[in-house]
Amino acid sequence: MSDVSAFPGHLACDSDSQSEIVVPLIAATRIVGVLDLDSYRLARFDDADARGLERLAALLVEASRL
């Protein structure tokens, strides 16, 4: 989300957070967690970040043997 203040249901862990990206951790067909990153900068995350974090998420799940 490029601007968390634009989402009425957003629950911020840090009131200074301006943007966020959330990537599910999926083992088989089950969501076992999420990778949740916040930034103090608006529109901090882009499609390239999402793709890289999705690859990282897959590696984390594989390494955890969930």
C-alpha cells in the first residue's frame, strides 16, 4: 500500500509508518504467516520489491520445512 493513511482499516504498529507491503508465507496451500514491512516514506515499495519479497518468502517457508 503506497499510502497507509488512505486505507480506513489500517492498523499501524508505528504511527510514523507511511507505506507498507505484506507478503503471505504459503506452505502448500496454507498461509502460515506474513512478511510485513513498513516504511516512513510514501510509496516506498514497488513491483520489483514485491517480486523479490515473494521469492524471499518462498525461501523462508522452504527453509522452515512447514
